[in-house]
Amino acid sequence: MSGIAILLVSISAVIHALWNLVVKRQIASVAFFFIAALCAALISLPLLWVYQATLTHIPVLVWGLLLATGLCQAVYYIGLAGAYQRTDISVAYPLVRGLPVLLIALISLALGKPFSLMGAVGILAVAGGCLLIPLRDLRTMNWRSYISSGLILVLLTALGTTGYTLIDSQALEILRSLPGAGLEAASAALLFLALENLVTALLLGSYIGLAENERLRLRLIVKTGVPGAAGTGLLITLTYGLVLVAMAFSANVSYIAAFRQLSIPLGAALGFIVQKEPTSLPRLLGIGSVAAGLVLIALAS
């Protein structure tokens, strides 16, 4: 992994943690994410012009996958908004980052994909860390520690992430192999990102149209908070764009996936330092365990 790739992924990890902090400090709402997604879609529109010739080659299956991944993205944003309304970022952020990787690994295991010893240890480390993070004291560990609206919304967010990750992987594989399209890995990812941003913005807008409380929040954001939401959309797009560029400077994408986990301790540290959230031994141990486990899983894949 080259120095340029390390630098780009490090910047991406910092930005990812920062935009989550921005959301936590703002009025975390679906309306906020709608403005962010709309901004991301507008930023991505030039890509549709660049790849306009390719659009005619996209099969119906990929359009269906786009709708499915847009729904999963909407679930992700709805869950994340609710989780940040109810839960500390030092709890929600590591879980939202860690649980999807754990769920995808378990799904792969159920489908018969073997794991190396390093991968298995990583899965156990993530699972153990996820159990520790919600606890304030090791002596209070019981099932009631995991039953709260905030943690349920964290799980919903993780399910959304798991869904769009699996769907995106399938859709990108189809796009890269389209006859006559001539798409390389980065080009296919950029085109799919542009389409995904557009579908996600449309679905979040539809949700807001059905939710009166979110329409009220949207009016409030339009009056006072558009720059913050639009800036978040820009940061979300920049985060993924930097990772795509970094892939061109690394022979092993697994190293990039591992290095991205730098955002977990960064996000937690921002919660402790900026938000003045309480620390506890289980929370600190859990965050470290999740980050280390995700690195092991990435390097084992």
C-alpha cells in the first residue's frame, strides 16, 4: 500500500468521522439527510453526462438493484438519524461501522464461504466489542443493556448498510462485465454512485412527503441549516471518492478496507472530546476490539 493511498484513506477516515459529528451536533433528522443526499446527487450529475453512452447498456436487473440499494440507503439514513437523536456518537458510530461487517461475514459463512483463522478471530473480536460498547459497567451486563430505542435504530442502520453493501457488490460486478460498456472498476463505481445518490435522494424525499414531523424539520432546515446539510452531502461524496482514488494506488484493496477502520477510534474520540460523552472501561475496550477485529477481517479477505 503506497504512501499516497495511506494519505488518501486517512483523510477519508477523518472526513467520515467529522461528517458524523456534524450530523450529531445538528438536528439529526431524515430531512437533514435528504438535503445532504440531494446535494450529493447534484454533485454527481456531471458523471451521468460523462457516462451517458453507457446508460443505454445498463440492463433492467441493474436498475432493479439500484432501486433496492436506494431503499437500503434510505433505511440507513432513517436509522442513523434516529440513532443519533437517542444515542451517544461514541456508542452509535462504532456499532454502525462494525455491525455490517460482522453481519456480512456471518452471511458469507452461512453460504459456505470458508474463513481463515485471522478472519474468525476478527469476527469474534467485532462481536465481543459490539457487546461491550453499550455497557457502562462490566457488572451490569444483562439483556436489558441492549434493549433501547437507540440500539434498535443502530441495528436498523446496520441492516441498511449490510443491504446496500451486498447489493452494490452484485450491481458493480454486472456493470464491469457489460459487453460494449468498457467500464473499469473505478468508472463503474463512479457511475453507480451517481445513480445511487439520485435514487436515494428521491426515496428520502418520498419518505418526507409521508412524514409530517420530517416536513416540519425540512422547513426548519431550509430556513437555517441548508449549508450544514449541503456540506455534509459534499463530505459524504468526498469520503467515498477518496477511497476510489486510493484503490488505484494499492495492489490489495483489503489493505484499504482495513485502514479505513481508523475512523472508528476517531469518531469515538470526537464523541468523548467534543461532545463530552462519558467514557467507561467496557466502551473503550469495545471500541478497540471492534476496530482491531475489522482490520483482521479486512486483511483476511
